[in-house]
Amino acid sequence: MIIITGGAGFIGSAMLWELNRNGEENIIVVDDLGSTTTEKWRNLSGLNFTDFISKDLFPDLLDRNAIKGISAIIHMGANSSTTETDADHLLTNNFGYSKKIASFCMAHEVRLLYASSAATYGDGSNGYNDQIEGLNVLRPLNMYGYSKHLFDRWAVKQHILDKVAGLKFFNVYGPNEYHKGDMSSVVYKAFHQILEKGSLSLFESHRPDYREGEQLRDFIYVRDCTRIMAWMLENPSVSGLYNVGTGTARSFNDLAKATFSALDRQPTINYIPMPETLRNKYQYYTCADISKLRSAGFSSAFTSIEDGIREYVQHYLSSDNPYLDSINTSV
């Protein structure tokens, strides 16, 4: 039995698809579907699992050891909004909830993979190295990143990271993010803006060492993320914190051109001033150091943004049924 918290969310439902693709259906999804206006439930349509449990009920079921035969918990559930201002909610939902799950896994020898975040690195001035020894120097720029950072540090102090894997996701894009609103990827937003306006607006650079649109990010296709997680399930000795990125930084101009190309259109890019409220918090460069992941044995190549965006746009965003579907596993 595998449990996926946040299993109806972006990465969680993609992981459910990955497991189904590999023949695994003995899965419990834990989540909160919210209102029907978000249509988050559609991420589960066409995928196979044995049960659905409300995220509010799940901790009590763990406390009572009411779910038998659990082999692994993939903990993707969290409030992932980088603009969330309710700090108490983030501490309860992201930090406290994660502690309960980790404590259960340690007590019952259950494999645990959990979502940390590249947001823990803050402005990047201390680098993007995922070695545990560097945690204390990190200074997240928002409360979401801080809630994830708190759990990483707690897991170290409890010696939990000796047995589990924490995943620091970088800029993930791909199918099943349609419910995320403002937190959806730049690719998703670019696709819709190009269709609506015929052009794409990117932030101007406010630093002399970066040209317009040449700010850099490590963009990773969600299917690469799920391949990494599936590999970690197959290799339970892999533990610790791991960056989940491609190890290659690409510019927003590159992303824009790839999106126009996938739509068979010539690029029309406008550069607009960055809001004053963002300028002191904006990251001009992020790139995952994946040497630790490679040393652990993950050797697969990553999808380029050109190939990833082409597949995402042509097979999903432009499709009548854009969701990952267990019936369609050949893409």
C-alpha cells in the first residue's frame, strides 16, 4: 500500500500517474479537493487508486494505526502558495502535519518521500547545494519557504533524514497544474497569454548584469520529477535532502521562444517593469546542484525545456482532455 498526500494536486497526481504507468494501483490518495470551481478533482479522473481520505482525517487514522500494510508515504501535501500571509496556517499545515507523518513512518518503518522546496534557498546567495551541513545558513524569502525549511531542520535534528528522502523541487511545470491559479508555472501562464494576446510579457531586468528576459531558472518537467521519485521508491537506501532540478539554468527568453515554437508562432515578447514590491525579493538565478542525486545513482537524462514545453503544449494544454490519464500512457 502506497499513500500519496496531496495526491490530487500537481506533483501528487502526476506521481499517481507514474505509479499507475508502472502497474501500481494499491494506492490511497489523501487530499482536500476544495470547491468544484478549481476542478482539482479532474486530476484524479482516469487514474487508478483504492481509496480517498480527507487530509483532515488522515493524521487521526495514523495515530490509531487504522491503515494497515503501508509500505510508503509520498508526502506532497502542503499549502504551496509563496504569497500566503497566514503564518500560523503554514506552520500547522506544512510543518506540524509533516512532523506527524514523519513520526509515524519512523515508528513503523515506512518509506517516506516528502516535498521540501527550492524556496528554502532564499535569494540564492548561499548557493543551491543540498548537503545537510549547509542548512543553517539558508534564509528563505517567504513564509512558505520558511515552513519547509523548519521541517528540513527538524528532520535533521531528529535523525529522520538518515532514513527518508526530502525533495527540493525547483521550477516544475507540466500537466495537472490547472487548478493552481497564480501559483501555476510560467509555461502555463505563457501559453494562455499568447493565445489571448498574441504576445508574451516578461519582467524587465533591474540589474545591469542581466539583459531583459535573461533572468535564469532551473525549469524541470513534472514527468522528470516523478521518475526521480519512482527511482527513490525502488532504492530505499537513498536518504537525505536532494535537489530536484535539471542542473541547467535556462532564461525566460528561452522558455518564451519554446512556447511560441510549440504553438508554431513567431515570438513576440514585451518587457514590462517589475513591481516595486518584488524587486528586493526577486531571484535572478536559480540552478539545482544535482551532483548528490547523480552520486546516489540516478543517471537518467532530463527533458529539455524545448522538448518538455512542446509535449506539454501540444499533447496537454491544447487537448480537449489535458489531464494525465492512465489510459494514455504512451506520450
